[in-house]
Amino acid sequence: MAEKSNPVPGRTIGEHGVIGDLDTAALVATDGTIDFMCWPHLDSPSMFAALLDPDAGGEFVLTPNLIGARAVQLYVPDTNILTTSWLGRDGSAEITDLMTHPDSDVAGPRALIRRVKATRGRVQFALRCRPRFDYARIVPTVHTTDQGVIFRNGDEGMIRLTGSVALVPGDAEATATFDLAVGEEAFFVLSDPKAAALDAAGVACTIMQTRKAWQRWSSRSTYRGRWREEVMRSALALKLLTSRRYGSIAAAATFGLPEATGAGRNWNYRATWIRDASFTVYAFMRLGYVEEAENFRAWMGTGGVGESQASTLRIMYALDGSQAADEVDLGHLAGYGGSKPVRVGNAANRQSQLDIYGELMDSAYLSNKYGSAASHEGWQHVRAMVRHVESHWREADAGIWELRGPGRHLTHSRLMCWVAIDRAIRLANKRSLPAPLADWTALRDQIAENIWANCRHPEHGYFVQEQGGKELDAALLMMPLVRFVSATDPVWLATLDAIGHALVDDAMVYRYRNADGLEGGEGAFTTCTFWYVECLARAGRMDEAQQAMAKGLAYANHLGLFSEELDICARPLGNTPQALTHLSFISAAHFLNRRLDHSGDRQWQP
């Protein structure tokens, strides 16, 4: 099942940082090119998508002419402001990229800002901005005004580029070539044509206020342990995936980036999966960010999500809470490294995945334990979910990995049904809420007995992927993390060893090895590496846990960002940044740090 190592021409997935404004996000490559951005919202059609099609996708290039220079990319500490520097023999330069923060002290337009300066010598720069609207299906017309260049889709103004140097309109693009002496700066702003244009003072003020806003948010973190810098980078990446307008949380910032280069495993992750978002709430609360948990819970109670009964709860929703779009192929795009078809929407939106009830109930339990108490209506929704799980927990489903084809009786799905009932019982006891606790306890125990009796290897006795099967699944790593089984139980330790032997390669963990009905072998799943780390630590195997943690962190990109998967050479694959991986790292770092310190800290009990 291992993904073959296929060379990819041009910019790779891992050679990118991400910036955003809690409404959309953009990828910035190490060569100074913005080659992925959807506008005006994260789930809007793309404006730049050269990462998916270098010729047709559209891009925003800004780069110095420094032959042989070394490029260095990093974030301003505790922010999502990105700097890219070039260090050459004949000079050096730096670009600062950001989107305006909506909670800054100075109100300003929503905008993407690029500020460039020469830091040594005299440097020539080249700019080329060529947006392609509607997933590169619309080539814009270009118009000049006294405030810059406007790229139009028909008669409607779509986006305006302004700058401190002259912009030259061209064939569906704008260009500029300019020189800066050491210490000199230039700036460019991409924004709505109706917004007020920023001057140099406005740009400087906006950058300063955006930096302060991000650093204020970062300072609220309660994490003070090892890996603080890496944990905060993960927290900032997760924050970028939250919607300030709605409170929803996207699974990743991108679509169409492949799990297997040259194959068709190309999905759209710009939506809210109940599972991923519930886990993200868990990570936020571990770091002291209760407000994000409250916002997500409020989103769950509004729109199509709030109107859903337990029987119609979907696995995923659009960011505004409406039904997630059906899957559509964008056959006109070449695909990353020739990986076709590029898709938007997601066919998994109609799947049955029983595990979501467990993840959602775990999130609800933690939010109630460490945040505000559930309303009467909210508790009725919990009781409805319990009734639904009671009626359906024995059914086959697509599971956490969204397997396409006939449903299976998956151990992880059954495990999370157990979690749903267990957390409902805990919540009822903690808040003295009315519930048929004897019946719920009997149901919880019945599910547990079913797993122990039917979801183990017939010869070796360890837990397996599905009822009656023999294959392993990395989702089993959740068993001790949700406290279904002791982390030192002999059956669990046999399972952990079996997973380590069959699914782990140099701390890269594959979800499963058996066929899943899709073309192309997938890569190692980055989330599972940190589940594995935490399981090792909980089992008391600290040397192994620390080594796996070090390797897992080494598999992040140069900025500490994780994509969904890794190829056989540990190069990033899949959509990025991947929320599920960043939150699983936060969980592993939190537990491993506490275990290493032997602090006995009881402030947080997962």
C-alpha cells in the first residue's frame, strides 16, 4: 500500500507556508509565489491555483533577482505573518506576507499584503499577478484606475491590486519590475475594489496591528512545556482553519492535493468534518482556548447543523452550516504532479460514519466540563444522539477513513459508539441531568463486550480493523486514548506491537495495508504518528515515544506545518495544513511532556 516515490516538477506541497485572516487562507512558496488561494472565503472558488496547474491555475509571483541566493522562510514569532528572505552574494531581500487580522485594533479592509525590502545591496524585483477566477475557468479582463489594477469577471469588479510602484497591465495579468536599495521598501495590496486603498503608512500600521493581534491570541495559551514553539505553530495553524464568521473549523486549507502522486486520491477538505472539528475543540481546550470551543458549539446549534436530528446528522457540512457540496471533477486542471482528477465538493458527505457520534459527544462532554453548561435543548440533542446510537451501533459504515464501497463492521466505529454513550453518562452525572442511566450503562457495557468478543484476531487475540477480520488499522490507536482499554492491558500491548510491526515505518504510520478500492497506494498518515507517540507514552515506553516524537516533528515542513500524508521518502502529500495532524501533535506533546516531568498536574484530565 505504500505510496511510490514520484518526483514532482516545480514547487512541492512541503515548500509552502500558510497565511490567512480567519475567513480564507493562501499558500506562499519558498520562491515568493502565492500559488493557492480561494477568495473571498476559504470554500469559495480558487483565485490562484498554480499548485494544481502551473499553466492555467493562476499565481502571484514576487521575487528578487538574486542568482544562487539561499531562500529562508519563517514566521514572525507567535503569529501567522510569514517572511521569506533571500541571501545572496550580491545582495539580500525579504518579503513579508500576511492577511489583515479581523481583531486588530485598527479597522481596515480585508486584504492580502506583500511588503518587500532590500536588506543588503541593491536588488531588482519582479512581480507578476495573474488571477484565474472560478477554479481557473474564468480568465479576467484587466483595467487600470488611479488606485491600481482591477481584475474583472465580466462587469463585476472582483479584485484590485495596488502598490507603491507602477503596475503594468497586460494580457490578463499585471507586472512590475523595480529596484530597491538597501533599506528601501515597496508594498502591494490585493483587496476588494470597493475597499479604501492603503498607503505606506496604512500598510505599516496594519502589519503592526496584525502582529499584535496574533501575539495577543498566542499569549493566552496555557502550554508551558517542551515543544512550546511547535505546539504554538500547530495552534496557530488550527486557528487559521477556524471561521470567525461562523465558528466552524475546516479540515484543511486546500483541495485537490493528492494522497498519491499521479493517482486519483484527490479530495476537497475545505469543509467542516464533525469528527475533525470535535478533535480540534479538544486541542484548543487543552491549550486554554475555551472561546473557540464555545464558538464551535454555537455553530453546531445554528443553520442546517442545528436543524439536524440525530438520525440526519451528517459527517460534514459547509463552513456556514449548510449541506456540504456534492463532489465535482475539475477536468480542465492538470492536477498536482499530474494527479487527476482534481475535485471540489466531497462524495463522503452522504456516507454513514457512526464514529462521529463519539467524537461529537466527547467534545460536548469536555465543553460542558471546562466551559459553560449545556442548555436544556442541548441536552435533548444529546439524548437523541444516544437513542440513535442505541438503534444503529451494530450497523456497517464507511468509518473514519471514509472507505468507498460496501460498509464494514469497523472496530473504530463501534469504539466511538461506546464513547458516545460513556460521555453521555459522564455528562449526566456531572451536571445532574435527567437520563435513564441504568439503560445507558447497560448499553455502553453491551457495546464494550461486543468489541472484546468480536473484534480481535482469531489466533493472536489483538484488536483488528473490523469484526471477524484479521487486518490491522491505525484507528485502533484511539482505544487507550479514549480510555476504552488500559494503555498497559496485555491485549492492548499486543495490539500496539502488531501495529508497530505491520503499519509503522520509521515512525511513519500507515492507516492500513489492505486494499481500499481506490487507485494508487496512499502515503503514511501524519495524524497516526502522534497517536502512536501518545500510545507509547501511555504504555510507559518513554524512550520509544520520545524517538517517535522527534521523527514525527522532523517530518513536518520547514515551518512546522503538517500535510495530510507522507510519501515513502517522508515528503509531504495531501491537503495542507491538516488540522487532524496538528491537533494530534498537541495532544501527544501535552501528555508526553507531563509524563516526562512527573508533575502530577491535575488541571487537565482528558
